[in-house]
Amino acid sequence: MTPRAPLLLALSLAAGPALAAPPDGYRLVWSDEFNIDGLPDPSKWVYDTEANATGWYNNEKQYYAVANPANSVQSGGMLHITARYERLSDAPDYGGQDYSSARLITKDRASWTYGYFEASARLPCGQGAWPAIWMLGDSPQPWPKRGEMDIMEHINADGAVHGTLHSQATRGTPGNGGRIPVKDLCETFHLYQMLWTPDRITISVDDMPYFRFKNPGTGPDAWPFDGPFFLLLNLAVGGNWPGPVDDSIFPITFSLDFVRVYQK
């Protein structure tokens, strides 16, 4: 979800057994089951609005609203992030956007070094839709030195999900990643998963690994993934990767049944 060229990486499905969820020896250390109706739990999530006034990265077109149940609300045991075709021009940090949405992060609430991360989600489809489940390095270093791990990204209605890693070594490229077709991803909940160890990162859908990246042992430029990272959930609109926006698709909703973190 950070500035980059369109992702043009092929499926990277390595042979081997399916990834258990969670792996043996891991225990639950953090979760949100979204069981209490109302706004997202402020003890777990913060609203990220840092670029509302200046415009979001990658030429995205949305304004991220704070504590607005029209954009982020828990109901029926789920979190719903909704993007709308509307101008929230009364907001003090309004930057001229034609769309509203929400971006929730665990920064200053929780971060982790290594672990198994899993979310159950149903994705929105439509030209300009860009939901994501991802992680950023919780450090003062600029992107991409701080590192980025994209557990799930989906654009438009292309019928596939993408898992990608970004680092200083991939600056100016689409990153290291893969994609996999997923049937009915906009009608059905699927599991989006990542196992992160000191040696390797494996990204999966429904217990099926489709991208693996081994620590090359060459230092932090290629492997910044050895410190705390925080979680992000957001629904972006448009930008360099999805391209033009079809205004007729709105409102669109990104629904999550749970987010869980396991560690050894």
C-alpha cells in the first residue's frame, strides 16, 4: 500500500505441504474477533489520517475518516470498512477527495517481531477497489527501509490476491511477491495468512502457501524483517495500480470476521 509501480509478478507457488493454521508450537497472543457492535476497539486500533490533507500515496483517491460508522463499524461479529462516493469537505484535514473510507492500524497499540498472522475476510470488487491486510516496520526509518509485508492485496475484480514484501533492496521495483487466483473472493470469506520467522516469510491463502521468501543473510537492506511491525487494515480507492475508478460501484465494503496473531 505504499508508492510503487503496478505489480506484475507471476504466481510463485512452491511445492510442499500445506501450511497448518496455526503451526504447531504457536499460541494466540493477540486477536480481534469484532464481536462488540459499534466502532472499532480503540484499545486495539488507531485511525491513520496522516496524508488526508496532502493526498495519499500512490495517487490513491480516498479520504480516511475517523470514528465514522459509515466507514468503519463492527456489527454481526464482523468489522466492515466501507468506501463511499462522497466528499467529506467539512473535515479540517480534507484534501479534496471524492471518496471516503477508513484505515485502521495497531501502531502504538500492538506490534510484533515474528509470528503467524491470520485474517478471515470477504473482499470488495469493482474498478478502483483496493483492500489490503498488511504490516509496516514500527521504526522511524523512511519507507521502504522500515520494511513492508503485504499479507493480502486485491485490486478491482481481477480474481486474484497478491502477497508482497518491500525493502530498500526492492526500491523502485514492484517488490518481492506472488499472486494466486482465489475463487469467489468477493462473495466468500477466505483466510489470508503469513508465517514470519527469522529465516523465512511465507504468505498463504486458505492454508495454501503461494509465496516464500528466504532471508538472504545480506543485511537490513534486503531483510528489514527482524524488528517489530504493526498491522494495517484499509480500503483504498484508485491509484496507480488499480487505475481509474468506476463511481457506480459505491458503496463497497471490506468485511473481516477476525484478525489473529500467534507466536512461539
